[in-house]
Amino acid sequence: MSLISPYKNLKNWFDKNKVLFPWQKDYSPYKVWISEIMLQQTVRTAVVPYFDKWMETYPDLESLASSSEQEVVRLWEGLGYYSRARNILKTAQLLHDQQRGMPREYDQLIKLPGIGPYTASAIMSMSYNKAYLVLDANVKRIFMRLFLQKEWSSTFETQVQQMYESWSKEGTPRFWSEALMQLGQQVCRATNPLCDNCPLQQLCSALDQNLVDSIPQKKVRTITTKKTALLLLVHGDSLLITPFGQGRFRGMWGFPQRPYEKGEELLRSGFVHLLDLKERTHTYTKYKDLLYPSLYRSDNKSVVYPGSQWVPFHQINTYPMPSVYRKILEEALRAIDHHEENHT
């Protein structure tokens, strides 16, 4: 499997269409690492404000290593897949304890928590300008269309790596990584690809056979829908919050909840109903959780759920929550303010 190197055409396209992102200003290993972890499951334009805020808060490994998990997860809030944030903190603390910076060798990078082959390759290629092919979803899609591969396989990846070694004799590893990733983002898109603007169109078998829209093969996802009643319990100037426990949202906080069908039983537990809040949808992995939040007043603090805490309103924003729960909290606090204004 081989193709004539597209270096000249790709470079001409990239010189005209390159988009400069904040993490590309100096290519420091720390910035590339943080950006690549953020970019997993998130588009680049959405990552920029999170990245900028992160760098304001944690400009280097030392400042990050001295932070707490709660602070790091709170800052990560909205990006999802929160184990990524916890692994970032683990790696920062590990490197700080060992009194060393980001490793300069691939074999050392992949030993760190949360850094796999893709992220290690990105750091090696973009920070150290070493010949490691960065295979994100955008780059994989380009090669799959070039060679009519409906699914990615380890055998095909080996062939792509071998061809890349030949191509990369021209240009720099950093160029190839950035140019291919941005070509996938801007032109060779998953839907509505702009094939007429593609510098690789003469090499593309999928375009030649009119199969671009069917490659890669679409995966059918099964979504499980559930309903959950959320109880936002207020006592004085405090709100009851509960931890999510283990799993995807470990270290984060929400509100007492039960399956929606059992919600009415809880509402007969002596709470004073204030109002029902806006229904929300919490979508994650293969689940769509329909949330039905209600605001209640509790006359005492004896109400207890596993691990629950009564938190004063002025402190509650320091507790990390999934973004949809943050929106519910903000709506509840506005409703409480409005309720108090009408009763004073």
C-alpha cells in the first residue's frame, strides 16, 4: 500500500487555511498535553475557552500539582469524561514528586496516568518534532477514505505508519500532524465533506468511486432512556447536595435522586413544595437521563442521604457538578432569590 507523497499540495493548502489555536503558540509539552486531553471527545473551537481558563489557573506543572481534585474537576466542568481531569492531576503530582518535567521519550510518556499512544504521539510530534503520526479521528478518516477502508484495523494502521515514514521525509513531523488534523476538521469532515477543496482529491479512492459518505462506516448507538426525579432541598440558606459515588462522575456532586416512578413517595416525606424547575436532559455515554427537578423546603437538617452535605449558598459553586446539574442549581438559586423577595 503506497501513494505518492501529497506534501506539496498539502503544504500549499495548509499555508492558506491553517488555524492557529492557543496551544500552538509555543508548542510546550505541558500545553500540548493539556490541549490534547481536552480535545478528546470535544471539538477544537469549544475547547479554546476551557484551555485559556486552565492556563490562567494552572500555567505550569507546579501550580497544577499543588491543586486538589475538587478544584481540578470543578475547572474541568463542562468538558465531560471527568476521569481525564483526575488523571491529569495524578500525572502532574507524580512528575512533581519525582522533580522532573514532561518526559521527552515516548516510552516514558505512555507510562503516565491518562496518556496513551495517541496523546504520547501528539506530544512527541508537536512538542519535540519527532516522527510520530498522530492518529485522531480526523486523520483516521482521511486515510480510510484514501484507501477505501470502512473500518480501522491494527493491520491497516501498520500500513499507514509505514507510508507516513516515507511521506515524512519531506516537511516536519509537526507539519504533518497539524496539516492532516486540520484537513480532517475543515475539509474531510465526517458529514458534508468539501471534496472539491481537498488537496488530496486526486489520491482519494473513496471520491473516485463515489463512496465518501459511506466511509467510515456509521456505527449504530443504542441509547437507554431513563427518568429521574431530583429533589433540591433547602433549609435556611443551605442546599442539600449528594456525591455521585464511584464511576464516571466520581468526585462530583448532584442532588438527592430516585427513579421518576418513585418520586411521588419522596414528595410525601414532609417537604414543603416551592416549585417545579425546568425539565432537563442529561446525555452521557449510552444514556439519556430525563431529569425532573423540584425545589422543596425542609424544616430541619435531619434529612440525610448517603454522603450528603448541607452547603451554604455562597459556597456551593466550589463543588464540581456535571454541567446540566450546574444549570439546575443556577435556576434553583435564582428561584430562591425570587421567592424570598416576594416574601419579605
